[in-house]
Amino acid sequence: MKYLKFPILLLLGTFLFITSCSDNNDDSDDSDDSSDGSSSSGGVTPLSAFDEFNPDAVTISFDGDDITIESNGLPNHTSPYWAPTEPLYIEPVVALALTPGGIGSRGLTVTVPAEPEIAASSTATGLGAIGISVTGVPIFNDLEGDNRPIEEVIAETFDYAGAHNGPSGYHYHIESSDVPENTTLSHDDEKLIGILADGFLLYGRREMDNSYPADLDVSGGHYGETQHSDGEKFYHYHIINEFYFDDVIALFAVDLQGTPNTIM
Ligand SMILES: [Zn+2]
Ligand SMILES: [Zn+2]
């Protein structure tokens, strides 16, 4: 062991020399980057928004600068994806075909800053949960597990909630349908949809005055008030009022403007 120490130290010394050299080269670039496009505050997320979350599924913890959202993934609305023995099971209303499996309990957790920031550059969302909805069900983007966009044959598997089941469980892709069975979920209104991985809230297509926001950025976001913010402006997303195809409206098929936190 003693005998090996010298070459290891020598290697370590060489490594440090190389990295410090390259660090010096990068330093000027780094400082340029941060002065060109530093992040900016999106404002304080209004805490009353978290009252909208389904307390049977979602636990919210406030810890100073951070908010942790934990969910068991079990929605508080009816679906054909519930087991037929469950009280919230219904026959399909809009789904023409169901994906295999059904609604089951699982653990989803994300910790986000209480004052999330707009990042210097936007970030594409990936497969899996990109946010947690007010019902506790995870929000997915517009891609299926094999990275193909939602298409008609996939949309036929969505229940009225805009959800279907996948290998990781029951999840939402699209805005819910305007059917009598839908008594809770946002459809062409101002309701809160949930919180995305970058800590920004996602609302329905409309503002609280029932208008469609006209100043949205490419991600459907803007600074403004909501029914939760008590007159304060903060950055939030809306479902973009555009058909993905036919009457399908994706919940979030764009890039995140903040820095995504891992949803575990
Ligand atoms: Zn899916
Ligand atoms: Zn708004």
C-alpha cells in the first residue's frame, strides 16, 4: 500500500494541474455566460394555491425556502381506470380503448423553491412525471413511452380526465373533457391544474376574469395575478389554448422556463 502512494499522488497532482488549467480557461466564459443571461425571480408562489390540492392524496410541506409536494397518485375523481370494485370506478365515458393496468398507489415527491426563478435557458421536459396535479395524479407531457407524440390511437385511451395508465401508473396528458361526469377538473377555465417540476404553477386556459391571456410566452407563461395571489403578480403557466389535434389540448407540450427539480 505504501508503495502505491507516490504514483497515486503524482497522478492526482497531474489531474489537479490539468483541471485547474482548464478551469482557468473556462472562468472567463462562465462569467460571460452569467452576465449575458442570469436567472430572474418568478415571484413568490402563493401558498393558498396549495389549498386546491386533494388532501387525501397530496401532502404539502413548507420548509422556509422550499416546498415539498408528496402524492400517492390516487385521484379524487371517477375513472374507468379504477378497479371495478372501487367506489370511483365508472364505465368509460370518452375512452374507446383502455391501456393495460389501472389506478394504484405509488409515491411521488418533488421539492421546489418557494420563489422559483426563470432560468437563463429553457429546458425540454422528458418522459415520466413533469408535474403533480391538484388531484395528486402526475402530469405528463405530449410524448408516450417510446418518445412518439400523442396521436389518435393514443388519445382513444384517455378517460374524461385526459389520463390513461402506463408502466409507471395513471397519468394526465391532456385537458379533461366537458362531460357531466367531470365535476372537478379544469376544462376551458381558470382552475389550477397543478405544479410543474420547476416550481411554477400551471393553470387552465383562462384568467380569473374569464379572458384568455394574450401575453403568454412560448411556454404558456406570464407574470400576472391569479385567484390565489391576492393581487400579487408572479410567473405562472396556462394551458395553451391551441388544439394539439382534433379536440385534444395538451396540458404542457412545451419547455420549462425554470430549472426542473427531480420528481421521484
Ligand atoms: Zn401516457
Ligand atoms: Zn395568468
